[in-house]
Amino acid sequence: MPEALAIRHVPFEHLGTLAPLLASQGFKVTYLEAGVDRLDPSGTPDLLVVLGGPIGAYQEAEYPFIADELALIIRQLDAGKPLIGICLGAQLIARTLGARVYPGKAKEIGWSPLLPSDEGRTSCLAQLAENDWQVLHWHGDVFELPAGAVPLASTPLTANQAFTLGDTVLALQFHIEAATAEIEHWLIGHSLELAQAGVELAPLRNETARWDLGLEAAGRKVFEIWLATAFAQVGQTAEPAP
């Protein structure tokens, strides 16, 4: 049974719709809670997923566990095993690879379309075209593109929204994993951030209701295709879900 290890920073930013896909492919999923659990498990998991959270990838002085997360990412990279980073997770991967992570010009919160690169249009993200490339954004920090990485998408506000490194690293600034039926958890948990950013809740709820089914189906397909490629690269099997 392959093992998937997920690093979680806040309870409601979890694997979301990625969880049932991993279950259908026979993964044993384990969460480690950043700041609570020790982030130094023995060995490396078959799949490491570093999830989002409302802190900076450069704030290890304030949040010392970030240093342990970076060490986990380095171990996974060195082992050549599949690695997914979402939002903060993508920023941590970028930083591990030597790229700068820093506050963006403004917070990008809400639904808006991605602008795919040429490589993005032929990547696993091509599934998002069925959803008019609409995704849920929720971030304030941004990252530069690491050396050797392939850019997959951007938005007018954020130059680097996604990248791959080889076949075993996928970094996403946006949230295609979000379980949109649980959007109220996000609205409550990030209430101060939303108020500070001047985000109106009613339009955000309405857009979530408009795009949720399409995003969940497309997001599942993105991860399904990427997992199949990543595990083929390392000589293991991640069977497409029926």
C-alpha cells in the first residue's frame, strides 16, 4: 500500500477532493499537523503533499517548524519521489529550490481564470480548460520561478501560478483541491484576512456555487493525470480512478 503524507497548517485547508482520489488508488493517507506534530518521520513517503496556510514560507523565526518542513521537502526531492505543494506548500518548494518568496502587490482572493503557458496547455492542467480555467485563489505571497522549473500558468496579478520540476514535482499557487462545499470554513477561518483585504463574502459564495462542480471534477482529473505520470517515473503504479 503506497503512503501519502500530508503536512497540514490549519484544519480546514486539507487534502479536500484529493483525498478520495488517493483512497481510490489505494494510498494510506497520514496527516502531520505543522507546529504540533514532529516533522521528522523516518524515511520518505511515496507521496508528500504540503498544504496551504496563512503564514509565510520565510517566517521560520516566528514559526520554527518551517525549517523542519523545508528539510522534509529536501529529503523528498533528493529521493526523487513525488511531491505536491499547494499555496504555502508551493512557496515552500520554490524556496527550497532557491527561489525568492515574498509578499505580492496585493492579496489575490476569489475566483478568476488562469492564463496557461504553452507548456500549461499540454500539461495536466489542461483539464481546467473545461472549467474555462477558473480556479480559487487565496494568497498574499508569491514566488519566483525556480531554476529548471517549467511555468504552467499565471494571472495578471501573479506571474507564477504553477510549475513542474521534472515529472515528480507539482507546485500550485491556487486551490483546485478545495472542497467547495466547505467554503464556510474558509470564510470563518480567514475572516480577519478577508476583512483586511476588503473581500465581500456574498460574491465569493456565489462564485463558489457557480464553479464548484466543474472545479472538483477538473481538479480531480488534474491530480489523477499527474499522479499517473509521477509514479510511472519512479517505477510505481498509481492507477487512474474509475
